[in-house]
Amino acid sequence: MESDAAPPEAVLIKEVREAIRPKLSQTAAAKKIGLSGTRWRQIESGYQTPSAGVRNRVVAPAETLALMARVVGVTEDQLKEVGRGDAAKELAAMSSRSIGRGLASLIPKEPTSPQLDYFYRAERQLHHVGNSIRAGDHLGAINGLEGVQSTVELLIDRITDLATGEHHAVQTSAAEASESDASTEEPEVEEDSGGSGPSDHDAERRPSFGWRAAGEGAGEDGAENPV
């Protein structure tokens, strides 16, 4: 009968994780690397139960184990001591890539967006699913795909919110432009209806007879104008 004891690398991961302060739960640790909490527990315990009374031994792929080790702080040497040199190599490669990204971060670049973060998370999760399938861990692949589905749903919600906001902004801009155009139109000049008396132009055309109408006063010689 196969022993139910967890493999030494799983025991190592569990012991180091439980020693972390403040405490780091299995679910919280799994979330950091895009792994489901169920899958993390299976690896730490060393088995999975696909059905009642059935216990299948679980051995983490090198990359998955390296990711778990990195989260809890297990070193390359510790992985080698428990017989997982393959995971130690993966952990070393991850450290090298991190250094490269650190140097690259010194170069100005366009800021990333939360939407891209979700996209990359889904990409990593799919990569883990592929590893699970290659290792024959179909239950782990199913758990991974559930994580992908959850991430994609979050991504859809974020992009939908952005699209709704952009549509509202376009409508608001169009309304403001319409109001601006209406306020800059020149007022119409009303035509003179002729009831306000003679204009200056009319006065220029009217001849001067050198006398005023009766009752308006004296003429130029001081005498009264004849009636």
C-alpha cells in the first residue's frame, strides 16, 4: 500500500509557510501565483481525492514547486536537499528573470494597466494548466481552468466598465460642443420698420429751404416768419 505521507518538498513548503509571520494561509499563498487554493492544499498534503475513498498521490511539477517556494521563501539549496533539483533550477531561472526585469524597470516605459495585469494572470494560469495536463494531473488542470475562467470574467467586467465610461464621455463632449456652437451664433439685426422717425441718411437727402415752419421761431434776419 502506497504511503499517504507527503513528499519531503511538500513538507518543506508547508513548514516554511506556517512559520511566516504574519500568517500566510494556503489560499492567500496560492493567489499570489495564480494557483487555486485547492491545488495548493493538494500539493502540501501530497495527495488528492477525486472521489470518495480514492486517494491519488500528488507531486508538484518543477515550475509549480518553484513558484510555491518563491512565495514562502524556500531557497534553491533547500529544494536540492529534499531531492528537487529540477525545481531549484526553475527557481534560479526565475530569480535571474526578476533581476532582468528590475534592470529593465529603470528604463522609462508606458505604464501598465489593471486590464493587462488580468490578461497576464490568465496567461500564467493557462501555462500552469498545460503543465498539469502534461503531468497527468487532470484534476489540477480543471482547478486551473476554473481560475482562468474567474480571471477572464474579471477582465470582461473591467473592459466593459471602460467601454461604458468612454461612451458616456463621447456623449458629454458632443453635448458640450453643441451648446458652445449655439452660444457663439451672431444675433440677428432687426430691420427698421420706419416708425421711429427720419434717419440721419434721410436728413442728408432733405433740402434746406432756409426757413422754419410757422410757430418755430424767428428767421435769420430776426423777423417773424410770414404766416
